[in-house]
Amino acid sequence: MSSKRIALYPCSPNTVRGTSTKISASKDKVVYANGKTVINTALSTTFSGHAYNTTVARFSPSGFYCASADITGTVKIWDTIGEDQSVKGEYKVLSGKVNDLAWDGESKRIVAVGDGRENGFEDLVTAFLADSGASTGQISGHSKVINAVSIRFQRPFRAATASDDNSIVFHQGVPFKYDKTIRTHTKFVQDVQFGPSGNHFASVGSDSKIFLYDGKTGDTVAELTDNPHKGTVMSCSWSPDSKSFFTTSLDCTVRLWDIEARKSLQTWTVGSGVPNQQVGGVWSGTNDLVSLSMSGDLNIFDPRTGDKPARILQAPQKAITAASSASSSTFFAGSADGRVLSYNTDSTSPSDAVQLVGGTLHTSLVSGMATASSGKVFTTGYDDQIREIEGSTYTPASIPSLSQPKSVAVTSDETVFVAGITSVEAIRHNQRVFELKPPYAPNVVGAGGTVVAVGGEDKRVHVHTWNGNTLTETRVLPESEGTITALAVSSDGALIVQGNSAGKIALYHSQTGEPIPTRWDWHTARISSLAFLPALSSPPTHVVSGSLDTNLYVWSLESISKRVLVKGAGPGGVNCVIWLGDVHATDGKKTGRILSAGADGCARVWEVELPGK
């Protein structure tokens, strides 16, 4: 049995308020870090080799390798071209978080800077060889956390580091050694970057100032004062011809600067408020200026196309916690920060493929999502609200839940059932029509036809019948080995599949409560999501499961012993699995498309050969 990934929708860069976020580019490829994952946007690949949260990733000048670092001071150097992303080197370079990395022009040496914790100020920065990790100089001169580093690409090599001690330290190399301290800024220095030609480097800081320096000597050349920023300047990035660079600022603006004239060529304003503060940027390709908003949006500007972004790339910044399919080519995903995004799998444009749902979003984690036969999508969140999406926008209507909602399901008459920590409630036409206060703590709800099943902390599934007005409990399924954590009911209401905290899956007839022997116990951690393959005629033929063990399985109901494993379907854990579209037949083989999403904030679409007869 086979499977292949046919699409990856990456998460956005992680951002921290008041902190510069480093993103890197090699030609038209952009790389950045989020959680334990490093994203390569152009190749639609992710690197998940770090055991701890990553902080920065930088392409080598050759573009063949990437260096990424994490909060423990570990740097990994890995292949960006090969499919296996093999790790070339792994080095513990600092005792604390790495804030930035820089390669030399020969793709041989790296300088890492950050926050040392063990050896005082001597453990803020290190220079080493990419091949062996051996030291390639002694870098010193700062007394506080170092925010950024850049290396001159040409010989003689030079390195500049920027720090919270309001200074820039200029180093000669190689081997690198201290040359001078530059004190042009009066507040934190957020970024420093050499131009590709090596003639100049620039610095920006919390004092809203921008300075230009000689690339060989480190002498200050000029301060750029034409149309200055009105807030902290977080990043600067040079054009490939070294004739200009652009800066991003917490004043929500992006400015393009002419080096020869020392003038501001163009200014873009990206909205207002904290979500639109610009916290990072990188020049990609020839004309793409990529600026990062605090919200995670990547705004792509082209100086030739006016005063608005040419494209805006949107994606989750946090883990995807709920998902639901609206059509064969559209699905919605909600994240741990309350954002809900719409994905169009038919779109060939990255900026159109993923878009933030309009209207009033949840203010905290999206805990559940379900689609009605009419196409409406219902969502629940830890803000204790039940909301409704129509098209690609939230309607004004919302209903407060009786208790913190954990799961949502929809019956054939479009009644929405919400399982909260102390209640099960039924919503229809934005009105609560029924409520149940069970003696157990509800954990998850599933619905199909007129059958509503509720899984609880009591390790049991309670099966109910819905007559349009009242839930009537008809039976209780046998006690499971662990808490019921996932549940699905077939569209005709005939079958119930349940998953528990021990990683076990069980299948039952809903009308009799009789178990169907399966031995679906191949997962090694909590089952997080289950879904029957939608069928035009009953009975259903397959079930997909996702787990905290990062894997998903497709199980056959026709040949119970047959299954397909998609290993590593969600690094960090799979939170959601759903079927997309219908079954396809190719060369006598039946295949289906499955979405998996989870802890890394990325959504992946898989084409899986369906096991069975």
C-alpha cells in the first residue's frame, strides 16, 4: 500500500512582540522558523530535526545548505536540495538561545549570536567552521544579549554584531577578532546587514535610526534621516545589486532606501495596530520585498506595482487544533490562537490558496469544527462561543456555550451539538433547543443521521437518538482502556468508531452496541481524530485516524486486517484528519485524499491508496 504527499500548506513565521524575527532568502526561496519546524516556502518542505523550538534559519550563499538554531544553543546544518534533508553537522555553540546566524561568502564559516547563560558575556557569540564545528576566531565586545550578526561576503572578511547594549562590534577576519565598537545608536540595535557587494553595511534600532557604514573599515558613512520611521526599526535587507535596502518598523511601515542619494524611495503602510507591526523582512529574488507582520502575514511588495502589497501570504502561527471540509477543494482549519483560515486546494496562487476567514474570530483556541450539509461551518472556541461561517466569512451571529466547548458535530437536520466540559447542548438556527447535563464529563461528540454519540472522561461512549427536540440515550458502549479522545459516526448513523488516550481504536454497530473485531491498535499514543470516508451509499468502507504519535492510518472496513500507514504525517502530533473529495480509481487502484494537520501549524494533503478487497 502506498501514499504520497501532494500538497503542503506551511505555517507562518513565529513572532514575539517587540522582538525582531529573522527570515532568510536564497534567490526566490524563503526560509523561516516556527516552533520545532523550519519552513522552506519555495520548495514547500519542512525540516523537523530539532528537538526544541527553533529561533532562526539561514540559507548558505550557495543555497545548497541551511543552518538553523534553537533555544538550547544547538545549530544544525542540513541539505536543502535532497529529499531526505540530511544533516551535515550538529553543534552545540551557545549555552542559551541563538538569536541569529550568518554565513561567510564561501559557505564555510558561521557566526552564531544570542543569549549566553553559563559563561557570562563570553558565551554570547561564537564563530565556527560549518564542516567540523571548529573555532574560527574569537569574537567579543558585547555586554548584553546580541540580536543580529552579518558577515561580509568578500575577502577580507568582516563581521558585525548588534546588541541590546546599544552598540555594534566590528570584527576583522578570518580568523575573526575584535576591531572596534561602534556607538551610533542610543537604544537597542535590532539588526545589522552587509550589502551583497561588501561596500557597506547598515544598522537599525529601537531609537528609530538607520545608519550606513563602510564595509571594510567599519567607519560610519551616514545616518539616513529622510522621512524617518516613527517606531522601532526591526530589520533591514539589501537588494541584490546593493544599490538599495528596505527596512521594517513597529510603526507598521516598510521603507525602501536609495544608498547613493541617502533618500527614502518609497513607503508602504501596512494597516495599523499591533497585528500590523512589521517585525522582520528579507529581499527575495530581484524585486520581491518580503515583510513580516506581527500577525504572521508575509507581505510581498514590488516597487513597480504601487503602494499596496502585491501579495499577502497568510497561514496559522500556532498549532492547528480543528479542521473541517467544506467541499472537495476547500477546507477550513482553526488554530490555537483563535484564527480560522480557508484553504483552496485547486488554487495555483499561494496568496489565494490560504486566506483568513473574515468577520469576528475566536479570541482563543478553536476547539471544534463541523460542516453541515448546507455548507455552513460551525466552530467552537475556548472563548466559550459557538460561531458560524457562511462562504468565507463569519456571520454576526454567535451563541455563548453553557460550558467550555471541546467538540462539535452536526446532524442531518443541521442541528449543531456541542460537547462542553459539563454539558451537551443542541443549537439550531442560532437558538439553543436542548441541553443535557450528564453525570460524566463529556469529551467529544459525533453525529450521523439521527444518532448522536458522546464520549466522556468515564471511558465510555453514550449513544443517543435525536428526534428533532430531545436527545434520548439508547445505550452505553463498553468501557474503553482510556479516556475517549476521538469519535466519529458514519453518515447513515449505523457505525461508531472511537479512539482513546491509550492509542486504541474500536468499531461498533450503533443500533445494537455490538463490537466489530478490528485490532486497530497500531498507534502508540492518544488518538486525536477519526473520520469515516464519506460514501454515496452505505455502508462506509474506510476510516482514517490521526494520533499524537505523528502518524495517520487508513483502515479498511471491508478487509479489517488491511491498513495504510502515513508515517510522520504531522511532526509534533496530528490533531486533525479529514477526507477531501471522493474516491478516485486509477489503474484499477482506488485512492483517496486526506488532510492532516496538527502541532506544527502546517496542513498536509496526502493521496493514499485505499486498502481493502
